[in-house]
Amino acid sequence: MAQQAPIWSPSKQRIAESNLTSFIKRVNQSRPSAPIGDYAALHQWSIENDVDFWRHTWHFCQLKGDLGAESRTLGDAKWQDSVANRDTIWFADTKLNYAENLLRYAQQNPEKVFILFANERGENQQLTGQQLVDQVSSIQQWLIECGVQQGDVVAGYLPYITESVIAMLATTSLGAIWTSTSPDFGVESVIERFGQVSPKVLFCCNSYQFNGKNYSMASKNESISTSLSCNKKHDVKVCQIDYLKASSSVETNATQWSAILAHYPAKSVAFQRILFNHPLFILYSSGTTGQPKCIVHSVGGTLLNHVKEHALHCDIKVDDKVFYYTTCGWMMWNWHISTLASGATLVIYDGSPVYPDRRTLWQLADKHGVTLFGTSAKYLEAIEHQGYAPQQDFQLHALRTLCSTGSALYPEQFSYVYQHIKSDLHLASISGGTDICGCFVIGNPISPVFKGECQQAGLAVDVQVLNPLGERVINQRGELTCTNSLPNFPLGFWNDSGERYHNAYWDQFNNVWHHGDDVLQTQTAGFVFYGRSDATLNPGGVRIGTAEIYQQVNHIEGISDSIAIGKLQPQGEEIWLLVCLDQGIELDETLENAIRSRLKTNCSPRHVPKQIFTISEIPKTRSGKLVELAVKQVVNGQSVGNIGAIANPNVLTEIEHVTAGYR
């Protein structure tokens, strides 16, 4: 098969002026052998010399901290004979502070605007470096008074607003741990997450708006804070932000954000430098098999990897303005905020991306001169289907890079971007995960873009596609794996001895990170993604755990059991729900509405199924476990791999019959 021509190639000027070219020159100056000339050679060098690569990255990105002498050591081997990758410890004697690195440019340039915020209500806000640092100082002082110290957990149940950034920076300045989720999550879903990590302080808002509708948070905040206080045996300190002023009349015992700023005059911010491998963030898995796993990320690994991805892969520079449409419940929020460490300005939008109309985000990008625009493949698909061409309304002169993640970007979407958004644009379809708070495959600004492909594996990331025998394959679908150690591998799971962490990522292939994506590596070193290889739901690029759905649906009167799977459609994945009903109960409109309403209220709108079917019984293994993967294979017209493991395989035929008219 002939190799396809690239859909875009960078100009010689763009290549010459890129951070990546400057980085290559520095690397070449430090080594006597043949010079590195392109990305492929740099990637190979970074794999073979990963210690040198990460040290070069530290210095190139001018990180602040005490870079120690130790680079990489092997920790305790607990779960198998060969655990060099899983138990590798990076930069064990290095100390740094995340907030110090994110605020250093703000401190150096107090008059420069570092945050530009807008929401769907038409409200706008900007913060200079001085204003940002001053507010971090005030919140830091309040956190200290609350008793927050290194290693304590602080949680945010917030929309993506300027206060979210400030609260996180104030928390991490103390060496404390930040965790967050978005206000569209229901009370039970939030308690499932925050209840495991016992935060000392909770930041929340009085209300928020989405798609033109106001949502009061009063009762949800009270329920969550009460539950967290009961878990901790003492009251959790709560700070409330009056985000929608019209809704602030509800009485609350929470400390008001505005009162903190008024009470604590700004002073010099104190930064507690902590060891490279101390916790920084707690992110959450989807909860497929039970409670969401609390994934702990290190301060050094997160920051070092983020500046690599921003500076080298996304070509972010000091004068850039970076926008990413995200919520505080997605790892792209953490990724976006880290761009402050490159001196860039954060451009933030809170609300529906198509309210009041589909021009909203592009108008924001054009107004502020956004240089990197980040979004999801689902959003690009939506505006494409609407026949909308942003370039007809906006010039987007400053825009150089468009990042898309959350799900696979289909080949036709590449054409749409170049034909209807901007022709000279680095389109980077990127993929990684909450698991590493970063990317396995990502773009690079000095290489061509091929339609339908993520460009390359990230620098110092040895991504290999393995078949079921553990053999590397090219031009064949297989499992996405990482065969070397990364500083941004998680420290583990909160309150886990290590067994759950091992079983989640390291159990399938010997000493190799198994990520669970169904992919193909092309001859151009690019990657084509086909979706998750497990049963995790992924509507619109947002991973959803089936356990969260069952917890709600199975408590509805008349429903005895249920199973949810992802139906693959050309436009993306849909949630299909199959329910087993009590005798005499029918799936009528009232029951369907009850299911959808409960999931939307207690979980989120993303949990609501597209189709609901009734079946006589739920297929399970002989040990009583749901066989979601087998059901997913049936409704997607695929062969079922292991019928023998299913206790009641005949029900798969029934499922094939009842869903046939919808496939």
C-alpha cells in the first residue's frame, strides 16, 4: 500500500523557529556523535538516553528547584521478578514546588495578563501577574489558618473559573495535594471520590450556569460537606465562591471567598519545596469495577512531563495564549493550567461551548489571539455536522496549533479542520489519560500531519503496539503499551498497598504498562485509535464507569439488574443500557424517563443512555461477574472471545435479537 501524502507540513520558517529545533541544537552541542536531524532521531535518542533527555528538559524549560544528583533508581520489587519499569524512582533527591514554577513568570512580569476568563453569561475577567500572585497569597494564608500542611488534601467541587486556579495554586504552594471534580457530578459520585481521600478543605460555588440554565449548588454542597465531615470525625473547612451573584442569598456556614481576600492582605507567597516524588494531584478513574480509583500523581513527574509536552510538542512560548475547553473533573484541566509554567496566558471559558451559539469559542479565540486551541473530537464533529465553518466568521490570525483529545479524531475531521477552520495549522490529535496525567502519543511541530493519525509517540515514551502474545506489531491492531519507565507514571492509588495498581496496568504484559487502548501503529510512526479495548464507556470522549450507572439504575423500583455497554457508531460511542425487570413490570416511557432523570441528577448528563432495552436476564460469568465486554461485542457485530466463561451464554442471542433493529 502506497504511503499517503501528508495533509499538512510545517514551513521551513516554522521548523526553524520552534522550541523543538532549539532543543535539538542544545542536545547536539552536548554529544560528540552524529547530530540529531529530525524528530525520529530525537525520539530514538530520548528512549536510549532517557536520563539525559529529562535533565535536558529540566534545564531547557528552566524549572525552579534543587535538581539532585540521583536520576533513576530501582525501588522495591513486590509483585514480580522484573519490575524495573513499574518500580523505577526518578530524581529521588530533587526538590521543587509546583506553584512556584507556575507563578515564576507572574512574579517576573507583574503587569502582564496571565488569565483571561469568560463565561456564557457574558462575564469577563482578567488577572495580571500581580493580581494572580496576590490572590494566591490571601488564599494561602487562609489555608494555613485552616491547618493545611504538606501532604494534606484540599478538594475543589468547582466549575473552571479563575478561583479554581488560585485555590489549586495556593494549595500546592504549601506542598499539599489538590483534587477536584466538576459541579455537574451528582452528590453520590462526588462523595465516592472525595470520601476516599478525606480532604481537610473543600472549595465550592453557590451556583453555576450551563446552556442558559442556572443550577443551585446549596443542597449538594451541604450534603457533600456533611458527609466528608462525618468521614473525618471533624468538620471539613468549606470556602464558597459566589459565582452567580443572583443566587447568593442562601445562608451558609461556609467561609466566603470574598471575605478571605478582604481579611488577608497580600504578602510574599511562601513556597514549600518538596521531594520530586511527593504527591501533587489525585485524579480519579472511571469506576468501571467499583469505586473510582484514586490515582496519585507526583509533583516532579507531573510538572516535568507537562513542560515537555507544552514546550516541545505544542511549541508553547512565553507570549502565547492557550485555550482548552475542559472542566475541573478532567485531566486536561490540570494539563491546561500547567502552561503557566511556560509563561503563557490561560484563556478560560466556562459554560456550554455552543451557547448562545456555535460561534462562541471561536469568537473567544479570535478576540484574545489564542495561539493554541484545545477541544474534543466530539465538539469538532458536532460543528462539522451543523455545517459550521469558523473561518467564515473569524480570521484566527494568531492560531498556530489545534489540539484534539478525548476520543479518536476521524480522518474526515482532519479534512474539515483544514478546509473550514484554518489551512495552515498544526493539528495535533493527542491521546493519553488520567492514569499518567499526560500523553502517550502527541503532536510535534516539525513533522507532517497525516490524515487520521496521531503524529508520534511522545519524547522519551517507548510506545509499542503488542498483540495478545506480547509481540510488537506494525500496521496491525493491538494493545497500546509503554515499555519503558516515565517520571509521570502515578505513584500508585490512594490507600493501596500496590496490588490494585499493579493489577490495573502491569498485570497483562511482563513489566510493561498496558493502557487498554485498541490501536494501530503506521509506517509513518503515527497511531490510529479504534477505542478502548475494555468495557469502559466513552461517550463524547469522556470515560464513564459502568459501576456508577448500576449504582443508580439498580435502585429504581421495578429494575432487578442492568448492564451498560458502548455502542460504536461512526459519530462516536453511545451508551446502551439493558435492564432486567421485575415480574409484571414493563419498560414504558415513565420508567425510561425515571432512569434518565436519576442518572442525570445523581451522576451527570454524560451518564444518560442513548438506548434502553429489556432482556430476561443479565449475562454473567460463573463467578457472578457481569460480562460487559461480551455484550459489547455482540451489539457491535463482533465475535465473542470466551463463551465458556459465561454462565448463561444463551442470553447473548437474545441481546443480539432485541438490539438488531437499532444497529
